[in-house]
Amino acid sequence: MQHKALVIGLSLALASTMALAAPTAVTVNGKTISAQAQEKIIQQIVKNGQKRTPELEMQVRNQLIQKEVLLQEANRKKLANRAEVRDAINNARDSVLINALIADFAKKNPVKDADVKKFYEEQKKAYGDKEYKISVITVKTEADAKKVTEALKDGDKFADVAKKYSMDKSTKDKGGKIDNWTSSANFPQMIGLAIRSLDDGDYTEVPIRANGGYYIIRVDDSRKAQLFPEYSKSKDHYKNMLVQTKVQQNIQELFQKANIKVGK
């Protein structure tokens, strides 16, 4: 019985090995889908974290077969000769080439870890060492801003004034309160400066003009900054930001070198 169980176990292991063997080529109306083409896709999927299984191999093969069937039908109908299809193909080709150019530049101009760390520290400094709970009243005109400040000086509650005058729909019905802790860096420069100058419970007695409106800001509470992410958890994010900056600089340089003429 023990020998029989061993034979069965070996048979199952062999069957599993055979099931995960390299794919075999298939033909669709005489057109070959190579084993190498299937294997390349399988390896990419596995690289992205999915487990290799017989079901995965079958799925890849079936998708390639379906793709080939549809392409053959599209070619039989000569759809590539249609102007709109031809334009779409050319546009797709252009996008692939541009993306390849960007990827090639990024590969040849890597961002150094020291630069990422420096950039992170700059962003952390800009974020600041304090976070705030803020209430805000936003109005359109200087006249409305004057009404707000007069009401507050007369002793009206900030929340009541916000509900009456503020045009900020996201905070108006909450008495002007912004729900989450935030950094002063998340506001336009003049508003950020005002926030940092206020003590808890104080508001800007002189309305701040920004973004086409007038703002009266109150600091409800403040604390030591806690929300800025740790370097180890955000390194990739800041690295990608630097990569994108380099790419945009390269694009701008190419624009400047190009001989561009507008009109005749």
C-alpha cells in the first residue's frame, strides 16, 4: 500500500510538471502562434506577481488565438484601408514611439538616490513642522469681505457667518470647517503665510485676496506635523516625480532646439 501511494505521488508530481511545461505552438487558419510568443506573455504576467498555473497558460493561449482570429477577419475585410482606421493606427504607432523615447531617456538618465533624498527633505521642509485645523469663509467681492469682518468684529460666531456668507459649498454648511488636518503649504502662498502667523482661535481680520476671491481664515487648532510620509514609504513616489521633471526638461530642450515655424 505504501509503495502504491509513492507511485501515485510521483505520478501526480510528474503530471504537474508536464502541465507547467513550456507552451506548444498553435496554428489559426494556417498562421502560427509560436510557443515563444506565449511564453513571453506568461513570463511578464508571472513577473507582475501572478502565479503560473495551467489555467494561466490556457488563458494566454486562448487570448492569443482570439486576437489572431479577429485580426484575420479585420484583414479579410481590409479595414486597414479605411482612412479613420489608418489614422488611428498611425496615431497609436506615434504614441508607442514617443513612449519608447521617454523610457529610453529615463533609462539613460537615472535619478540618483541622493537626489531623491534631497528632494524629499525639501518637500518636507516646505510642508512645515505644524499641521492645522482650519475654518474658512470665501466671498467673491471686497464688499462681501467687509460684511464678514464687520460681523465677526460685532461678535457673531465664525460658523454662523460662514453659513450666511461663504460661497465655498464644501465648507459652507459646516460653518467653514475643513475636515482634515492640513499643512499651510496646501494653500496659496498668502493664505499659508497668514495661517502660520495666527494663534489657535484667531482669524485673519484683514481678508486675503487670492484666486479671484477674498478669504477669511481661522486657525481652530494646531499640532506638530504627523501626516508627512516617511522617506522609506514615499521614496518611489518622489523618485517618479524627479524622473517626470527630468523628462519634461528634456522635452522642453527638444522644443527649443527645433526649427518651428507657424503659418506660411
